[in-house]
Amino acid sequence: MAQESIGELEHLILLTILNLSDGASAIRIRAVLESESERRLTRGALYRSLDRLGEKGLIDWNKVEPTEDRGGHAKRFYLVSATGMEVVRSRRNTLERLWAGAAGVLGG
């Protein structure tokens, strides 16, 4: 498989979805990312990234039926697709090789 190009935010979103398992709604993804990365993430940036990941075939989603408390809107729960899993594994392997090479310089 050719390596799908993803940016840092997309990578973090994929990892967050994997960590949240079946409860990966946009609200929870944003909360975890902001907490774990200690950086602010706008709603627009999150949804643009989710859209790009979907267009690349790296995520899928399930919709929960619309409810009145959500103004009649359905809620999406995101999951990483098989292709997305391949990309995450490949990115992890690349980072592990690079970190191993830098360990001597960084002292770890």
C-alpha cells in the first residue's frame, strides 16, 4: 500500500479515535486532544480534519438517530478504517525507527 499522507493533527485524531474506541464522538475527540496535547483545537479545524480523513478513507462513522435535545441532528461516532489502521501502524513504525536513532542524542 502506498503511504497515505497525513499531517500531525490527522495523526493525533486517528490515535484519539483508537483510544476512545466506540465512544469517539467529535466532542470527545476534541476534549481528549485538547487535554492530552495541551493545545487548543477549534471546532472548525476538527471537523475539517475529520472530513479529510473520511475523504482519504481512513475513518468511517456510525450515526445515532437524531434526538430533540440535539436539535434533530444525528450524532456521529467515528472509527478508524482498515486503511486507517495500516497508516497508523506505518507511521508508528517510522517514528519508532527515527526515535531509536535519536535516542543517543536525546539521552534516552
